[in-house]
Amino acid sequence: MNPFFHIGRYFMLLFKVFKKPQNFRVYVRQIIFEIDSIGITSLPIVAIISIFMGGIITIQAAYAIDSPLVPLYVVGFTTRESMILEFSSTILCLILAGKVGSNIASEIGAMRITEQIDALEIMGINSASYLIFPKVAGAIIIFPCLVILSMFLGLVGGFIMGVSSGACTAYEYVFGIQAYFMPWKVGFSIAKCITFAFIITSVSSYYGYYTSGGALEVGRSSTNAVVYSSILILLFSLIYTKLFIG
Amino acid sequence: MIAIKNINKSFGERQVVKNVSFEFTQGKTNLIIGESGCGKTTILKMMVGLHELNSGEILYDGQNFPLLNSDGKQEIRKKIGMLFQGGALFDSQTLEENVNFPLDMFTDLTKAEKLDRVNFCLQRVQLEGKNKLYPAELSGGMKKRAALARAIANNPKYLFCDEPNSGLDPKTSIIIDTLIKDITEEYNITTIIITHDMNSVMEIGENIMFVFKGENWWAGDKTKILNTDNKELFDFVFASEFMKTFFKK
Ligand SMILES: Nc1ncnc2c1ncn2[C@@H]1O[C@H](COP(=O)(O)OP(=O)(O)OP(=O)(O)O)[C@@H](O)[C@H]1O
Ligand SMILES: [Mg+2]
């Protein structure tokens, strides 16, 4: 369908989502619930992927730097820069788009086709706000924590792999990850991930909310949610990088 | 009282509801009957604003619902309890949380008061003690009853029931019908019930609209329905051999 149709309808949905909450207490409870369901349940996958990626980046860096002229602490330095700048925000969010995005789209899509959203509307509840706002807010709160954790675990993974494979010594690695450290890069990464948190939850909710038909369409919405949030994540990652770095 | 005036609805090319007008009386059980696919659910969904109408008026105590802004619609909807044909219980919540939901959203009751109300509603639909079950753990008929409990939880002023007793055995059916009739009279609710169960019609049919192919074909009450000379209604009412043998003159 016409992309402008989707863009227009997406922003109209957002307009509904950010209306004044009808019952503050219920919203706070929902946000806490979503922090748990979006964030805490993603901890294992975040941990595993970050440790492995840190290790892999370290080994590749050590392999690429195979020259006596380059000091070995550069291995640690490279791992840190890749983790902080790109991996822990963009790549991690791409993976979360798969997990969280499909989850949200199918949850809301199933509610749509079984008339649960209609039931909310009939009760006089702003269903868009009630269902979507807590997810967006919860993700914006918890994603930065996941990203910081991922940075840390990535560096740990790099340390384990780097030292155990003999790519560099523990001293060189630790020296490397401290060298030329610029704190704003962490801030940059967190700003990116907040944007991505918004994209993943709002785009996936959009596709779920406007599901029509049956179980087949719920599957389709869920696929669309992942595809379009991933594309938008990459697009915005490019924009951020161009603006702040390149 | 709710009045509908000349409402029309088409899905694409196909006109599903044609120029239907009717008045639903307060404190009475108003029935919409008709064969499957004739447009009953569509009429109900238009009345609560889930389907846009192509033309016509829907008056809630004089207020034209489709013309209200979203806040105005929400105000009326807070007074509506609706039982969907498919139940539409919230899958992620237990029975207790489902029934508690409207109370949580719109009342300032304490936890204990809400629990009392929830238990009272569950008991009226004969689901007492099932508080902690999830919708997936209920039978079809239990889902219907649970949905009814949720619909009446917040003392609605308008109650809409889409086939409240399809999927129930005759005995439970009558209990549910009587329950709806009782609360309708007790709290002076404007109740609208969709059904194609002749048992219910004879039980609680105080003000009946018979819909045929999207039109208001016949209106009356249960005493008139048996003596009808309207051919389509007659075919509908006396479709079963049982009705023929026992009621035909
Ligand atoms: N969303 C929709 N889009 C297109 N057509 C629809 C839609 N909803 C209902 N219809 C059509 O409208 C007609 C009336 O449907 P409706 O659900 O109102 O029937 P009903 O009288 O409630 O039947 P039943 O007793 O089987 O529930 C049907 O022919 C159906 O195909
Ligand atoms: Mg129906």
C-alpha cells in the first residue's frame, strides 16, 4: 500500500498514544510490567550475544593488526570502540527488534482480531494509549540499561577471548580499553538506543494495532514489524553517525 | 433509552444494513433477532461506534452519538457494558483481573470493595471460585459468562449482549437470560440482546426487532410473535419441528 498512507496513519496513532493517560496508577503498573516483559526477559539474549561479539571483535582485531609496528593494546581499543559506537546500540537493537518487535506486534495483533481492542474502546478506554504508551515508555527506560550492560559484557567477552587465545596480554587489553576514552561516545550510543527503542515499540505496535483478518494476518503484521523497524533502525543509525562522527 | 433512526451500512458494494429504525426501551430487555448473517452484530457495532455508519442517527437519551467528539463518545462508553459474540476477554489476565478491569480504570473503590464486587459478579454468572483461571482455561460457555460478568461489573446504564447464551446448555441459558432480565429491571438499564434462540425470545422478549436481510422487518413482543402472519418471521420462528407441533394453531 501507499507508504504515505502508512506514515500518516502511524503519526495519527502516535497522536492518540500520547494523549493524557486516563488512570495514572494503572499506567505506572503497566510500565513496570512492560519493563519486565521487554527488558528483563531480554537479559539472557543480550548477555550471550554481547559476550560472543566482544570475543569475536577482539580476535578479528588481533588478526587484522598482525604488524609489529602497531602496539597490541590497539586490540582492546578497537573492541571498545566497536562495542560502544555500533555494536551495543545498533546491532543489539536490531536483534531486539526481532525479539521484542515480533512479540509486540503479535500480542497487539491477536488482541485486535479477537476484539479485545474493541472491548477496551467500548469501555471508554483509549486503547492506543493504554496498550502502546507503557510499551514505548518501558522500552525507553530499559533499553539504555541493556545497552550499557552489553558494552560491559562485550568488553568482558573480549578480555576472555583475547587473553585466553593469546592475542594480547591482560595488561595490554585493559590498557587498550582505557586508552583515548571519550565519554560522549557512550552518550551518543545511549541517544541512539533511545531512538531505536521508540522505533521498535511504536512501529511494531502500529503493525499490530492495524491488523485485520485472522491468525495469518497476525503473522504478517509481526513480520512487517520486524522488517520495517530494522530498516528504520539502520536508517537512523546512519543519520546519527553522519551527524556526530562522519 | 436508545433510538436508532434510518441507519445504513455498506461493506464495499454490499449493503448490509438498510434504513433500520427502532427504539430500545429503558428498563426492558430489547431483542434483536434474525437469521445468521442478516446484520445483527453489524447494527450493534454501529450503535457503539465500532463501525462507522453511512447515514442515520443513533440517539443515546437524545444525544446523537456519531456526531460526538472522541471525549463525548468516551463519556457515553463508560456507561456501556458490552458482551461480544466471541467474548473478547483479555487473554493475559485472569478471570478476576478481567472483571476487575473496568473497576480499576474508572472507579475509586478500595481493593477490598473491588474484590467484593468481582466476586458478586462472578457469583451471579455462576463462576464463583474461578477467580484465578485464565480465559484459555475456560470452556466456551464459561467464557461467555465471564464476559457477561465483566460487562455488568461497573453497573452499566446501557447493556449490549451479542448472543449471551450461544454455546450454553438450556438450563444455564435460562439462568443467564433471567440474570440479564433481572439486572435490567433492578437497575433500570437499557438492555439490547442479540439472539437466535427461540427459547430466549419466549423467556425475555419484551420488545423485539426482527431483522431480515439487513432491514427492520417486524417489531413487537413475545405474545405477538407466535401469532404473526409475516411470512419471513413465521419461517424463522417455526423453523423447528418442535415449535411447529407445540405452538402452531
Ligand atoms: N468487517 C466486515 N467486512 C465486510 N463484511 C462484513 C464485516 N462484518 C460483517 N460483514 C458482513 O455483514 C453481514 C452481516 O454480518 P453480521 O456479523 O452483522 O451478522 P449477524 O446477523 O450478527 O450473524 P450471526 O448471527 O451469524 O452472528 C454478513 O454477510 C457479513 O459477511
Ligand atoms: Mg453476530
